[in-house]
Amino acid sequence: MSWETVIGLEIHVQLATESKIFSSAPTAYGAAPNTQANVVDLGFPGVLPVLNEEAVKLAVRFGLAVDAEIAGRSVFARKNYFYPDLPKGYQISQYELPIVAGGHVDIVDDEGVPKTIRLTRAHLEEDAGKSVHDQFPTQSGIELNRAGTPLLEIVSEPDMRTAGDAARYMRKVHELVRYLGVSDGNMQEGSFRCDANVSVRRAGSDTLGTRAEIKNLNSFRFIEKAINFEVERQIDLIESGGAVVQETRLYDADLDETRAMRGKEEANDYRYFPDPDLLPVVVEESTIAAIRDSLPELPEQRRARLESMGLKTEEADTLGSQRALADYFDAVVENAD
Ligand code: ADP
Ligand code: MG
């Protein structure tokens, strides 16, 4: 029996702002624990969030670069859940009305054939803090410097069919956010991390199988390995008479396997509702036009231009993939002779 793999990714990108999304605390990485969380990030009673305009502009910048619709009006919602690293008891996110809807990112498939990955949406949200389990022998620490850091969550349609597709898509989005200056994309520091939703179905079927979600993949190599393991696991499970359950799993790179973490919540478990502390976000047409005018030449356009200047495809690819390198090359060409 032959099987088809179906993959959709949710990528969390830390936006390159100096301060948090709803407070004036700095976002710089590496400060001593709990020195960069103010009363808003700590969820003190009676404090009010104030939206960071730059975070909104960076989200619009990304949306325009992927040909998405920019919502003239979007809404922040409370996503309610309890976790020690979430003192407020809810995360501020966007739900029904995200700032960016649709759009696409183009990749090539395993055979090198061009393929379009549709985006569902990209929404703004705040990051949570972190529970630290390896610092104290008998206790866990709570680190809230990351709480309130602005994130753009980029959600794809389930358009990928192989682990290779997923890794190439992730690289494309990574390249794009760095090019645009939307994020530093630093994967070791958690600025760019990915959840992979994976299911399998019988070849030829057009209904989706039950998916498992593999959380927090922060390397291109691990995403491929995690998906390949997960696909084998699901196929073995079904072929031996079992069924895939919808759940959240984590990838253990040392053992090269995915393990169940928790049952998957449904949207209605979170009791989303519009955050009464925040007004709807209105982005004027003139702001969108100004951001569109400020977009740099995008990586694909740049590669095409470099090739048209006589560079080989691989050369154009290497130069084009990093903006600073390509800028340097252009400057050298401009100053030649
Ligand atoms: P959440 O994970 O927060 O519940 P969604 O239901 O919107 O959010 O789905 C998230 C991701 O899962 C999307 O990228 C979507 O393309 C992907 N996805 C949904 N159903 C499947 C499926 N059956 N197989 C693989 N990916 C899926
Ligand atoms: Mg998800």
C-alpha cells in the first residue's frame, strides 16, 4: 500500500523590535534572568498593554513580500491557558481577524520542480516565558525575559508532501524574514522556530489523515529527521491496525525519535475572546503603500538579476541568499573599472 505524506508548518518568528509587543521592556537576548520583564509582561493587575507600532509594521512588511492581504482592521484576542511561564493566564494573540491573510512562498519539490506553498495567515502575538528545568537540582525556575516578545506566527496550508519540502520551505521563509529585516532569524536563540503538523493518507485519497504536531523544531536538519521519523511511525501504526491520535509531540534529537507530549487542544479549549484592553488595529492604506515602497529587492528577484548579469545559477544562489553578501557584490560591480 502506498502512502502520501501531508505537512503544514506553523513558524514562529521573533520580530526585530527593540522593545516588547505590549510593554517598553527591552527584547535584547542574553540578559540576566527576569531583568527584562516589567509589570505588563508579569501580568500585574490593573496594568494596560500598549501596542508596539514597529511590530505591526514588520508584520505588514512580511505580508506584502509574500503577496498576502493586509487586514485594514485586525483584532487581538486572549488565548486562555494555565502555564507557570504565563503569569497572566492568557496569551495575547490574534484569532478571527489576523493582520496578514493568504499569500504564498514558492519552493522546488524533491525533483526540483517549482511548487507553491500557500499561506493561511500570519498573526501577531506575544511570546510566553520559559520554565527552566536544568539549573537547580530539585526545583524549576521561571524565566520571564522572553514574556511579551513580539512574534509573527506564519501558518501554511497543508501543501507540503515530503520532509524535504518542509525543510526547503522553512529555509525560504528564514531567508525572507532576514532579508526583509523582519527578524534576526537566530535559531539558537529561538528567534525562528517551527511546529510541523504531519499526517499520512492512502495514495489517491483526498481526505486528510489525523495529524500529529511536532513542536519547536529549530534546525533545518532536525525538521527533516523529525518528519521522516514521524511518517514512518504513523504508517507502521496504521498498517498494524492502530490509529493516529491528534496530539502534540516533541522531537528528541539524541534518540532521533518523536515522543508524545500532550493531547492536542482544540481552539474552543482556549476560550478565545477579543482582548478588551486593546483597540482593534487599523492600518491605513497610506501606511501599507509606504511599507510597500520600502521593500528591498526580494531574494528571488535578486537571484534572477544576478543570473541575467551572467552569473551561474549556483553563484547567483549563493550570493543572493544573504542580503549583506549580495549588497557587497553589487557595490563591487558598481565600482568596477
Ligand atoms: P492549530 O495547530 O493551532 O490547531 P490549525 O488547525 O490552523 O492550528 O492547523 C495548523 C497547521 O496544521 C496548519 O499549518 C495546517 O496546514 C496544518 N494541518 C491541518 N490539518 C492537517 C493535516 N491533516 N495534516 C497535516 N497538516 C495539517
Ligand atoms: Mg498548531
